Amino acid sequence: MPRRLAVANQKGGVGKTTTAVNLGAALAELGYRVLVVDLDPQGNATTGLGINARALESSIYDVILHDVPLEDVVEPTTLRNLFVVPATIDLAGAEIELVPLFSRELRLRRALETVDGDYDYTLIDCPPSLGLLTVNGLAAASEVLVPIQCEYYALEGLGQLLRNVNLVQANLNADLDVSTIVLTMYDARTRLAEQVADEVRQHFGSRVCRNIVPRTVRLSEAPSFGQPIIVFDPSSRGAIAYRELAKEVSGGAP
């Protein structure tokens, strides 16, 4: 404690934001203080936690580009213990604006250091690319959590992500470790999902979580209501899966 996890996979649509939001909510429900950092210009973690991005005066963009203190940007959510650093569309230009800046890869880490000790878990929702925003996320984290969907091409591109993690380890953040692999979008009706799960387990061994996140309609619907699944439908399979995952990742309640 405290733990900082970058939720990363440069493949889009693998359940990164779904996992950042719902794992964060389930950890908060266990009693941990949790901060979700939305580093994706699409801002889906922000809206998924019920924050209206258009009404914000400042966001993670201002923290990274203009040195606004992180604590000034943190927004509470409707869930006790769960907070978010929101993203707005301004972040879309940040990749280019970061290029000339001094120590551009470490700006998020420096910002997070100012709130060290305030949160038990910080989950950084990285964009689905390997640009400077993702590098900021990896440089600021101590662990990488990789969601992998149980479908064709699941492991495609993962090698590149691991190479980038190694580069960040070597040059920016020696403590970084790919600690957690989460299998998402599991459809128990198909042989393919089972085969992919077996392949990932063979590849990564004990780093793969025992608890698997199923493919469910309720999980897809929850973000449009601005609620984590444990609020939107507390008894659904998705809510149960993320609760069990939170227990596994954290080792239980604090």
C-alpha cells in the first residue's frame, strides 16, 4: 500500500475502461480509498462514473500540460471512497503538446506524488495507443494491469506492449511490473473463449487472475447511466465478477 496500477493494452475494445471503473468501484466498496485517473481523450471513465465533462473547469489535461495541482482536479463520485481525475476532449491534443515539454514522460508521476498517501489504490486508465500519454501512465505506476479479451487476436499486439513496458522499466521506472492479467468478455458458450483463456494462462501463469469477467449486456449498459455495474445492477454477473476480482487483486478488505 498504496498501489498504483496502469490499466493498459494498446488494442481498443478490450475492457480497459470497464475494468478501471468497475474494479475501482468494487475496491471502494471493500473500504479502500480509490482514485481513477482518466488518461484517455475519449473520457469514458469520466462519464462512466457520472461526471459531466462539459461542466468541468479543469481536468487531467491541465494537470499534465499546465501544472495545475492534482488535488484541485479530483472529483468525488456517487460512491463513497471512489474519486476520479476526469478527462475532457482537450486531452486529444496533449500527445503533440507534450513533445517539446521538459521531462514530458514524468509529468503524471510528479502530479500523483503530491497526493501520495491519500489513496490506497490509483487506477490509471490509459488510452488504446502507445503514445506519450500511455508512457506517462506507465512511468507513474508501479504495476501494469492488462485486460485481455477472450476472442480472436487476443494476444496480438501484446508483445509490443510488453516491449514498451520493458523500455519504460529500463529508462523511466525501474519498479514497473506487469503484475495482473484480467480475462474479459468471456463467453462460456464458445470453445474459443476457453481456448484463449488456456493460452493466456500458459503464457502468463500466476499473473492471470482466477476470476474472469463475463461478456454481459448489463456491463455494456452501465456506462450510459454513468454508474459502475455494482450500482447499476448489484446482483448481475458482471457486478459479482468485479467484486470477486477486487477481492483477488487486493487480498480482501483493508
